[in-house]
Amino acid sequence: QKEVEQDPGPLSVPEGAIVSLNCTYSNSAFQYFMWYRQYSRKGPELLMYTYSSGNKEDGRFTAQVDKSSKYISLFIRDSQPSDSATYLCGSRAFGNEKLTFGTGTRLTIIP
Amino acid sequence: GAVVSQHPSRVICKSGTSVKIECRSLDFQATTMFWYRQFPKQSLMLMATSNEGSKATYEQGVEKDKFLINHASLTLSTLTVTSAHPEDSSFYICSAPEGGHYGYTFGSGTRLTVV
């Protein structure tokens, strides 16, 4: 079993829809959770990071972590064609700099 | 925000030659640099972790003599693919944690094609 599981998609939604991206993890030591966006042939860029459980909002993006169920979510409101990319969730434990990534979900927003 | 500058963005080389990829941290000191490899439509595969002034730590299955990593200063880490073969063709990306920041900054990636 991989430490971080993510549905690879692809996921296609119409412009303006709310997008829900999810990951599950198995390592109870994970404390930090991140979402990255990666456009084709580019390096990933950090979208959101959270520590432990809870919600964090930044513009159209909301990250949620539920440590009790080991579930990580990213919501995108009012989705735009420019949001079309691969989204990677990542986690790490306290005191360990090594990030563990999910496989990434390919998202396409249809105009 | 923190920036990691990665060069070259694209390189094509002949089989048997060596290629060097550089990652520089701008505006912050990168004591640690992670090197990843990514195949098309797949996730990031960690190859090795480099620390300034010490030997790199390689992940299981990664050939140390094939992928030479040097982290000679707090702002520069390099990956050299030695005696490259077509199966080494891939997208290579570096990443560094910025001090006090929980997220990591990635380079823009290098697409290596070995012909």
C-alpha cells in the first residue's frame, strides 16, 4: 500500500463548477499536508499547505485535512480553464523533510 | 516567494555522454535539495537527497554512479547523468525546503532526451 493514495483521474468538469480533489494517507506520523499544481512540462507550484487537521482557504481554493480519517481534500470554486493541470497532494512527518506525494490527478476544466 | 532556478530546461544528448543539471536557490539558502524524476503522466519519484557539504542520500534502486549529485554550496546543487542512455530520458526536477516554510519550492524541471 502506498503511503499516499490519489485517484489519477482524469477528471473533467465544466467551467464554473466546484472541483473536489482528494487523497488518503496511511502514515499516522504525517503532520504537514500540501497541494501542488503542475502544468504540463513544468515544475510543481505550491498551492496550499496545512498543519494537522482543519481547513485553510485562499481565494478560490480550500484545503481540508481530517486526520481522524486520514483524508486530504482540495476544493476549487468557480473553476476556470486555467485551472486545468495535474494536482499533487503531498505529506510529511514532523522532523522529516522528505515529502511523500500522491500520483496526481489530471484535471480539465471545459469552457 | 522563494525561487529555485533550474537549468537547462531542455537538453538533448547523444548516448554515452554526460549531462549536468543545475539548481540554484535564489534569495534563500538551500541546505537540502531533493532530486526527482518524473515519467509522463506519473508522479514524482524521489531519486536522492543532497545536503550541503556532505554526500547525497540515494533512494533504493537509484544508481549512485549513474546519477552524481553535488551540493557544494548553500545555493547550488547539481545532478550529473553520466554515460546517459535512452532509458535515462525523463523529466528531472529539484526541490528545496525554504527555512520556516512548510511548503517546498520546485525548480521548473529539465527535460532530458538521450538519442
